Amino acid sequence: MKAFVPWLVVLVVILALNALRLRPLATAVAVAWLVYCIWTWVRPNRRSGT
């Protein structure tokens, strides 16, 4: 369940920003979260090096 907390927080923030008619900011948050998720998925594992 703990793994879903960040996702739910980001979703609530995006929905709140949309409700406040701050759609460009909501879009920026969504894109930043997507980039962060992709970065954590594709970045090289530092422990496997040396």
C-alpha cells in the first residue's frame, strides 16, 4: 500500500490544480512526475558497477 501513496498524492494534486483552473501547472506536475518515473526506471543501477 505504501507504494501507491506517492501516486495518489500526485493524482490528488493534479485534480486539485485542474479544479482550480490551473491546468498549465497541473500539466507541468504530470509531465515532471512522468519524467521522474521514467528516469528512475531507466537510470543505471549504481550498486552493480564496482
